[in-house]
Amino acid sequence: MTLKIEILRGFVAVARCGNLTDAALVLKRTPSAVSMMMKQLETHLGEPLFETDRKNKLTALGEFVLEQSEQEVQHFDNTVRSIENFADASLGHVRIATVPSVAGTIIPQVFSRKIKDYDKVRIDLRDMDSKSVLHELSRGRIDIGIATLGVNGSSLHSRLLLTDRFGVLFAPDHPLAKESGPIGWKALEHERLVANSLSDGIPGPEAEKLHARSKLSAHNLTSILGMVRAGIGVTILPEMAAISFGPSELVFRPLADEIVKRQIHLLRKAGSALSPAARKLENDIIETVAELTQEHQF
């Protein structure tokens, strides 16, 4: 006979209750069914577990079996609970990497709306540039990535999350900051550009000419905004990157060239199955972006 967990559970109930009647109530079985389980267990072991038929005193073997059975039943119950929690996404570990602008805008919105759903989920959030996000995904070090896709995304499953228009940031006292509305490339011909890794990838001859003339570049967003704030030059950034640091005195004017937009994708490694918790977070990100778009926040 193969020992089943319910037989061990039944033995624990009888040993703790000291009689079949009370144990049957705990187990929601009939006393005769519980008695049959005890006989099957003793037959399998070849030795009695109780000193008398009254089941109120254990033999030495019974004491040992009780200790082991309680541990096994508790371990089984904990395992089942963990599996069920994992399956309904209330327990787990999700690793996500995203470009800083999304980390500072969208992700906080996701958790502010859904935080109670993640009480028992460990979230590891990292912000990095798109190239690093793609690298971490390819190495399996993160579950979800949010970044621009680039040309090396064939090994990734991608979904377009949103588009983000580029614009020019000016110090508040800059002459071009006094005007409003979109700004064309021609207006920037004589401006000192603080180039950055985001603007470097903008296609087109006007952008290439402007960047080729630039003698100043920065890669950290804090440094970029600091130089613009100090009047050293202007910079070109996606709108979300420009607003991700919160309210600022800097003036953002979108580029008149409507083709110049950054595409941000929700990414995961192709062929990999997300855990229920990661899949829930992925769906919540998609849902939150849709809501924010409808609310005209993006």
C-alpha cells in the first residue's frame, strides 16, 4: 500500500484527539472510515501505533510516526498553499527593467492603482538605458523589459506600449522659450546643442547636421537638465524623459517634425513563459498606459 497524505493527516487527528469520534469530526469523516484508515496504516507498518483500542496512548512507534506525520502534513499544506498563491499571482518575484522615463512616470501609476494586488509579490525594479534593458533580457536576468526595441530585437517578444514625441528643452529665459507650440529644425540651426544618447538616434538630415555640429554631450539626465537650466545650451529629449523629473521651470516645445517619435515597447524573451505574477504585472502595465492615454496624461 502506498501511504497517502490523508492517511497521515487522519493519524495526526486521532493521536491529537485521543479517540476516533472527535477525530472523525475534525476530519469530517465517519468514525468507521477513520478506524479503517488506522488499521491500514498499522497493517502497512506491521506494528501497532496505539497501546489500546481506545486510541488514547501511543506506542513508541506511534510517537515517532506522529512527529514525522505532523511535519509532512504541514509541509504538504504549505506547498499546496504556495502553489495556489503562485497560480493566482498573489505570491512571486518579478524582475523588471525599464528606461528611466517610464520608471519615473508609468510604473508609479501602475502600483498606485494596483498596489494591494502585490502585497505578497517581491518586485525588483531597475532603470537603465534601452541597450542595457535588451542585454538583461537576452541573458534572462529580468522577466519584463520596457525600452526602445532597436535593430537587435529578433530574440524578443515585443508589444508597442506607447509613442513618445521628441521636443526641445529651453532654459526659461531663452528667447525661443517665450514662444509656444511646435518648433522646426530651422529654428535650431544656430543653437548650442547638448547632445544625448536619446537624441543621437533621431533620423533625418536636419537632426544629423545638428548633432554633427554639437561639441557637448551628456548621458545622465540630471546632467543634461542641469546644463540646460544653466543656459549652456538646449537639448532634445522625448517628452516623458523631460517630465520624468517632475515639475520644472524648463520649457518643453515639441518638434514640428511629427515623424520624430520614440517607440517604447513592452518586452520579454521570446519563447519564455512568464510567471502568473509577472503576467499580471505585464497586463497591469498595458491597462494603466491605456487609461493614462485615455485621460490624456500621455
